[in-house]
Amino acid sequence: MELHDSVSLCLVESKVRQGALSRLGQGLGLGQGLGLGQGQGQGLGLGLGQGLGQGQGLLEEPECWPSEPTQPHSSPLDEHSLLHASWNGCLEQVRHLLGRGVKADARDTQGWTPLHHVSFRGHLPLVKFLLQSGQVEVNCRDYFNCTPLHRSCWAGHTEVARYLLQRGGSPVMRTSSGQTPLHLAAANGHTDTVQLLLQRGALLGAQDFHRWTPLHWAAFGGWGEVSNLLLDNGADVEGGKSEATPLQLAVWAGSEESVKLLLHRGASPNASGSSGRTALHLCACTGDEKILQQLLAGGALVNVADRNLASPLHLAARSGSRAVVLPLILSGAPLEQRDHLLMTPLHYAALGDSAEAGRLLLHYGAEVDATERLGRTPLHLAAERGHCKVLRVFLETGADCVLRTQWLETAEDLAQKHGQLAALHILQEHRTSPKTHKETKLTIQTEL
């Protein structure tokens, strides 16, 4: 592999690139979400979730998540050759270049030295040679403040990490995002490397700039063996003071194994951060039925409210997942629970254009003409947003088309005002040719 070739991304970075962490922040009601990228980020801010909250983001991109190496194009030719030789594990070429006086601390465009390269690539003989030459510092940092030990732990090269520790590598130094080598080893599921670091004094409860511990990263990555090892050594199953618990991250990542493990080890399914959202709230967003059943069996409360007073059923109704909506209803989730805007789950179904969720809620007794604080019914919300699928469900189940909001606007008025021509056409057609009967619960049931 050449230095400029793509490096295989770890599981966590792969999820990052897919936006999983950004969506996690939104699921927690924290605005723009949590992302981990290679460049300069926005740091840490506080806010509520999009749509259901206010503000602009709790966990945006940290300053610097350890990056991939890139081809050095601005170094002198000899230093460039040294970096390539180090990357490719060419001991004799490295020896030759150093003998010619090439600096052993040459850097590429990311600040990686030859020692960073050989540590990341697992070239133990070269690691020993460079350190024994006396020309490099074992705790040298790249532009992301990663040491060679960080790089070896990220890649899971346990024997390289062991040697670096023997030569004075620090297990507690932090990257620009606050991660220790233990964070990186845990995030990538390297059990042997985690065990080594714990034996050498790594801090179990160390929190990065997002207040995530190594257990958070192991849970998010779905690394059950690493999570067990951390817990066996005394890690806090709730993750200390953080916006998200390890259990919440496991739920968001869809890791049934991690959820089962953490619940078995005593994690509370009802724990929440400042957003007030629990693991069940997150599961309501992801729509994972198996994890939902695990949480319910573990004692998750169905009527718990976040700081916007939204219940898991509110969020499930908006996302439209039948696999979650129905079990929540059957578990006793209140159909008429109100959020801070006095919206019911049926209002949320209208916001999400979730026709199937709307049918389920109505079948089990939800009030079709419930009003929120501005006097809007679910029909009003569907009309003003042009959500035609759920709009038809409301009309078929007898929603009152002539009800007016506090501003004396009907559903037709709102559709026209907001330029929702398709919704306006449906409402006008219904007004001029109403059905001769209202759809009954029995009719709904046959369609379910």
C-alpha cells in the first residue's frame, strides 16, 4: 500500500461518514448532532433538537478526530522518501536515509513523523530502530496532537503499543479532541490493546471533549468484548456525566448485543441527559423493534417525557415506524399525552406524514380533532405542511374540516396560505364530495 492510498476506515469513522453521530445529536434533541471529522469543527455548543427544539446543536464536530495520513507533497525529496519508506516498512532504506543525515522527525502534511507511520502500520522492527537511534521522541505529536501510541492503539497493534509504553509512551496523553489511547483502542474494538493499556495505567473514566468515556465508544461501535472488559475493570456503566449514556449510544447504533450486555450489567434504560431523552426515545426514532423489546423488558418507562415533554410515542409517531408505535401502544403509552406545545402523538404523526402511525393511533382511540396550544388539530398541521398521505387518513376517519384555529383558519385556509396545492385539492374535493359514512375502527383494523 502506498502512503497516498486510502487507509481502511475504522468502524466508528465509517459511521461518522454516514452521518450517524450527527443524527444521534438530533435524536437526543441536541440540534446539529455529534460528528467526528478530520478538519476543524465548531466545538461544543448547547441547544435543542431540530423540529422539536430550539437552537443550533449540542455536539458538532470536535476540533480534530485523528485523521488518515496523506501523501506528503511539501517536504524535501529526502524527507518525502523517508516517510514513504517508513510507511512501507523498508528498514534498510530508512537506515540508509538516516545515515545520509535526513531528519528522523520529518513530517507529512498531517504532522505525522516516521514514528507515527510505523506505529500505525505495525512495523515493530522499525519502531525499535527509530527509538533506539535516539533521534525521535516517543511522545512526539502530530497536528492532531496524536502520539505514536495513539496511532498504534487506533490500529490495534498491541506489540507496538507495548514497546512504545516500555520506552516511555504515555497512556494518558490526549488528542486535540481529548481522546486517550484507550478511547481509540476501545472505539475500534481492539480487546488486547485495551487490556494492555489498562495494565499500564490508562484511565477508565477519562472523558473526551464530548464527555465520552472509552465505554461510550465501545458501546457505540458494538464491541461487546471490549465493553465487558472495561466494565470488569470498573468502568461506570452509565458513563459518568455525559449527554448520552453508553446504553443510548448502543441503541442508536442498533447494537442488540451491546444493549443486552449493558442492561445485564445494570445500565438504566431510563437515564437521560439535559435533553431528557432516554434510550426508549432514541429507539422510537430508529424503529428497531428487537431493541425496543429489550428496553421494555429491562424496565423502560413508556410515559417518560423529554424536556419538551415529548414521549417515546410522540417520536415514534413522527418517524412512522409501525414496529415501534404498536408495541408502545400495547405497553400502555398514553395516546393523549401532550408535549410543551400541547401536541399529542397524533399531531406528531401529522408532522411526519406518517399515515400508518396515524391509523394505529386512531384505531386505538386517539382523538382525531385534538387541539394544540394554537388551536390546530392534526388535520391543520397536515394541511399546512402538505402531508397528503396522513391528511387522507384524517379525512377518512372523520376529522372536522371546518374547525378553526385561534387565528380562525380552517385546514383549507392553511393549505392555501402555505401553497400546499395538493393538500388544498384533497380538502376541496372532500368538502364538495364528502363520503357518506365515516370510517370506523373496524374498517381501519381490516386495513391494518
